[in-house]
Amino acid sequence: MADILEVATREFAEKGLAGARIDEIAEATRTSKRMIYYYFGSKEGLYIRVLEEAYRRMRAIEADLHLEDLEPEAALRRLVGFTVDYQWAHPEFIRLVMTENIHRGEYLAQSRSIHDLNVPAIEGLQRVYERGVVAGVFRAGLDPIDLHMSISALSVFNVANRHTFSLIFQRDMGTPQAQVERREQIVEMLVRFVRRDR
């Protein structure tokens, strides 16, 4: 099943739900369409499992960041930096999320686990933020979900719009130097936004 999910992730990320072919997934994993349908029920069932696994992987790594061991600002910097790095390293995740947004969340809405997979991310960010407020480092009154959305937006843009932005403005966003500079800018923007003394 792990092999099927790995190959299916690439297939759905490259071709979307409509363009992905179960035949190609079966051939690449040396299994049969029948076996895939046995495990996942349908092409859509496999797609939902791929989405769940993509979120599960990201959240599992986030849980190992040990943010509680750091001062609030350092913890926020680590979380934002991780998010930027993860998105750069996993463009298939961005493409899957973009595909699901084209479908207006129709398939994630059918997932029994997607909400539970993402709640810890908000709770972890909320703990970092609240510790910062109590310590007088972060300003009060921010919503952790809004903060999470801002982190995601700045991180996702670099991958989702890399090719068009690079072409339009004649600046290669994919070079190692550009990635490092952009990462530093995003971390600094988010920290300055949250800091009390901004």
C-alpha cells in the first residue's frame, strides 16, 4: 500500500484527479487495478488517501520540531522556516492542495481524518503564540488560524507561482540563493508582524 500511495501521489500531483490514470499507477507498482480498487474502493478513494497521507507526513514532521523547548520568537522562527523549507522540498504537496482547491475541497470534505490531522498544527502554533504574549514578546489579539494562513500563504506562493513569477519578472526564484533570501524574508515578515514592538 505504501508503494501505491507513493506512486499515486506523483500521478495525482502531476496530472490532477481528472488526468491521473489508475492503469499507470498499477503498472508502476506492479500490481493490478483490481487490487488498488480492493484497497481504496475507487480512484477518488485513492485520491483522498493520497491527500490524507500528504497532510499526515507534514504534520508528523511539524510535531518533531520541539517548539516547546524554544523561546517563543525562536519557536516561531523555526516553525515558519520549516514551513517554507517543506513547501520548497515538496512541490507535489502544493500541487495536490491546488488540485483540491480546484475541486473546492469536495474530496477533503469526505475525509474522516483530515480535520484531526490538522488540529495539532493550530494548537502548536497557538501555544507558541500564547507563550509569546505572556512573555510580553508578541502582541495580543491575533488569531492562530489567521497566523497559520499567513504562514501558509507566504510559503505556498514560492512554489505555486514560481514559474510564472520567474518568467514575468525575469528573476529565477528557484536558485539556492533566491530560496535562502526568500526564506529569510518570510521568517522576518511573520516575526515582525507578531512582535509586540513592531
